[in-house]
Amino acid sequence: MNDAVIPLSRYPTNRLRLACRSCSRKGQYAKEDLIKRVGPDESLVILRLRIAAALGCELAKATLAGRSLLGAAQCGAYYPRLR
């Protein structure tokens, strides 16, 4: 499943799980609550970066702000259930 083009509303379960390859952070969120906060059409790519940035990930913050450089370290947040 390519999460680059999938909106939050199409996430396959009611609990959205997020983990990071770069640090030990992981968590789960109620899809219904996230839809109320960001809307059903929020891209899963942007959503994972927004959540990671809110939790303090400097790499996610840089990416969202357009400061990420090609070849530089990237935020490691991902959806384990979308492998």
C-alpha cells in the first residue's frame, strides 16, 4: 500500500499505529479522533510528519518546513500496518 496518495479515511483499521525507525517512539491513535482534528482527506505522509513533529522530531519539523535536504537524514516515522 502506497501511503503517499492514501487519505486518512482509507487507513485500513480504526486504530492508526505509528512507529519510528530512528528512535524508540511509537504510538497509536483513534482514526475517528484524527479525522475530527485534521479531516478525512489528510495525506498519510503529511499526517505522520505532523504527528512526529508534534512529538518533537526535528527531522519531521524540517521536512514540513521545507528545510529537508536530499540525501540528508529523514524522519523515520512509518505505519507498521502498511508494510
